[in-house]
Amino acid sequence: MLVLRLVYNSDLDFVGEIQELRSVLKKKDIKIGIVESVELDNHIIKILCDDNSFNERVKEIINLYISNVLYKIVLEEYKEKEMFDYLTENYFFLKQDEIIEVEEKIMQILLGNEALNFDNLIYCMNKINSIIEKIKNCLEENSEININGFIRFRMKELREDIEDIIDKVIESYMVEKEYKEFIKLLKYFVEIQESKIEEVNIVIEEGGNYLIIDRNKNDIFKEFMKELIECKVDSDVKMEDIIISGLITNAPKRVIIHGKKNCNNKEFMDTIESVFENKVYFCNECILCVEKQVKL
């Protein structure tokens, strides 16, 4: 029984992936046949299944697999012919090396690299699933599909979803870039200042509350707060911002963090580590931790 007939020209090459479908289905005890032929300028792939083995589940598996193959073809087509123009027209402020960098990240996201640390990853995964679902719907409506024609006539619809993903990737890229520049500036402030304090202990209690103590166990948070008030900074500023400001102003030689796992603000920890680098130490257990009953 003919399940699907794929027609395409010689510009495309995905026979290997189609052949891999046979191995994928064999593991599910589903046997299919794949027949390749050429008619004029067209390459044709027929996916066949024994009548006794064929059912809706088999059709669903085949359509989903082929949808993912076609999705990658659509991506390559967009990347080769449209992505650079879209980036240069809509994000003209990016430098050439930044465009190359962001293109690589865009393709990683579009190809579903979920291991990336990316704020908008869930949004993008949903968009990718939406694109694949649209392709699958097309396969379900037709037992034959001309892939080149599909790309030509359906690209507009798929392009919108692809460019929505690109916009989210660029948005995250710019936020990350601004953060790196901010960290670079803070590091510069620390480097040019003379250290005013030998050691600062940041004790993070269970529940996420902070204690800021010097090496003599004196609470110095009020000093940090006083410096901000003298600078006429809004007293409603977040506690983490007060601590960061105090650390930058005093440029301690050592920053010891107790109870890191109690911290509810990952960015706060990342900022301290990025700015003070080898001056940061993490305490596993000490007298101060015992006294303050820090949960390690």
C-alpha cells in the first residue's frame, strides 16, 4: 500500500534521512518499503507499507517523521535564501561578526537544541512544534507532495513562525550582550578602586534572606545602605542591588558566600561571581554558618 509519494528536484538531498525511517520503524516492528525513481527532472520516493501492517498509528508515525525531515529542508532553504537579508534589514545595528554569531544561535534553536541556556526557549519550542504540525497537516491531506512546490507556496506561512523565533533569539541575544557590557563596566569600577574592606561574608539563610558581615562578624549592611542614601539613590531599591552596590564601592579582597543553595536569585550570584571572579569563595561549613544556622 502506498502511504506517501514525495516528488522533488535534484537540488534537494535527503534520501539518507528517508532511508533511516526504515530503521526507526523496524524498532517498532513496522516494516515499510522505500522505492526511489527518476521521471524527467523529478526524483520520486514512494513509501510503501504492507496492508496487514498499515493502520492510523503507522501513518501518524510516518507523517510525523517526514514532517521533521521537511521542516529541516524548509530551514535550510530559509537560511540560504532569506535569513541574512532579514537580519540585515531588521537588525542593521548588528556588526558582521555579531550576525555570524547570532545566525549560529538561531539555527541551534531552530534545530531544537534544548540544552541551550535561553530565556525564550519554551516559546521557540512551541513555535517549532507549530511549524511541524502545519507541515504534518499538509501531509495528512495529501498522499503525494511536491516538496519544491510545497516550499514555494507554503514558505510565506512558515516564514512568519520562523521569523518570530528569530526575533526572540535576537531579543535574548541583546539582553545577554547588555548584561556582559554591564558586568565589564562593574569589573572596571572594582579594578580601579582601592579595597576599603578585607572581607565580606554574604550569609544566605533558608528562605533567601541575606546577612552581610565583615571578618569581625559586624553587620555592615547598614553601611552599604548608608552609601546609597548619600548617593541619593531610591531607598526602595532591591536588597540584592544594595549588596552589589556595596561590594562595588568597597571592592573587598575576599567575598565569602555562605549557603549559596538558599539563594533564590541566580542572576545575583552570577553577577558577583562574574565581577569578583577569583576573589569569590563558597563556604561549605564554618563557625559562622553554624552560628547563623545556615542550611547547607
